[in-house]
Amino acid sequence: MRKLLILFFCVWTIHATANPGKRDTTFIKRPYYLGLTAGYTHFLHVLDNNSPSDIAYMPGWVRNQVFYSGISPGLTFAFPFSKKMECEVAMQWSTYFDKRNEITDLVTDTAPFPHIVSYNSVRVWKASHTWELRTAFTYEFLRKNTVALQAGAGGWLAVQDVGYGSGQVGLEGLVKCYVAPAHFPTMQFALACGITHVDMYASLRVSVMLQGTRTYRVKPDKYYVRTYEEGE
């Protein structure tokens, strides 16, 4: 039995040494990107807390605020890791546009219970501004010639408090495409759908990117030693 085990070990060792195959060290070159981004966000009015409602049924409130859209220019950095993964980090300046019904004249009655008797209101547009930090992790499932497709998930965090309804945290899934035409910077197009405590939203981002190349080594599954005879 011991002789059979020794023989098996010797045969396996010779086979592994003579056929390293995928166990060998591999060097991988993948692009990284740095560029400027312009994004547009549209709120979908799916959740009740971002739906229009009558001010008459909101005692104590002075306005009814509904978010509609936002724009987000920013700076984006995308860095590859592993074999197919990519991490994208961005700092963006977001402006959200909302429509509010502001009460200009309010008459209330407290007998027998407090309630609104009548009011006059005017509808006005407002804008809220905030800095946001956005991060996304994506997997590259296609790269062909000058086009690459990736999909993944991420989110953003507002680093400033801009008041009710601004959406301080957002979570999203996204698909993005890199296009690298000749004699022109790489373009990135990203489509995302996400949710905040305010509402669900869809967003579209377009980026102009400068591209570099990262080279890194993938370690072999098993290390081996191979000797060469004179004349090989």
C-alpha cells in the first residue's frame, strides 16, 4: 500500500511539473479612468411620501413639497481590482428641484377640535444643493475592441443636511458602458435605478474620462520548481 501511494505521488508530481497550465503566474492589464461626470436624476413618484397631497389634510404644515428632478456634476475615479471587478468613487455637487405649495393665508378653528377652515396658497419652484459621495462596485461581463459593459450596485451619501425630503442616502443598481473612440477621450454612459427615503428614482450619467493602464500579477494556484538540463 505504501509503495502504491509513493508511486501515485511521483506520477502526480511529474504531471504537475510538466503541465503547469493555469497554475502559472499571469499578468493582467486593465484600464482605470479619471474624468468629469454630468448626471440627471428623475424621481418616479412611486412612494407615498413623495406624492402630492392636499394641504387641507395636513394640519400644522406650512407647505407641501414634492421632488421632481436633480442634476449632479462631479469628479469620478474608477479603479479595477481582481480579474473583472471595478470600484468607482465620485464626489458630486447635486441640485434637487422640487415644487412646493406655500400657504400665504391660513385660517384655523380650534373648536371643538383644531382644523383648517380655509387657506390660500401659491405653487413655487425651489432648489436644494448638497455635496454627495458616491461609490459603486461593478463586474465587467463584456469587453470587445473599444466597448466594455459592466453591471453592479452602489450608493451615495449626502455630506450636507439640506432639510426635509432631500434624500440623505441612496441605494442603486446600475449598468454602465465604456466607449473608447479613436483620437478622443473615453466616454462612460451609466443608467441607474435607486431608492431613497423620499422616493424611487432613475438617473443617467455621462462622463468624459482619461484612461490609464494598471498591470498586476495573479498568483498561481500552486508553486512549482522546474529544472532544465543542458541543451534544452
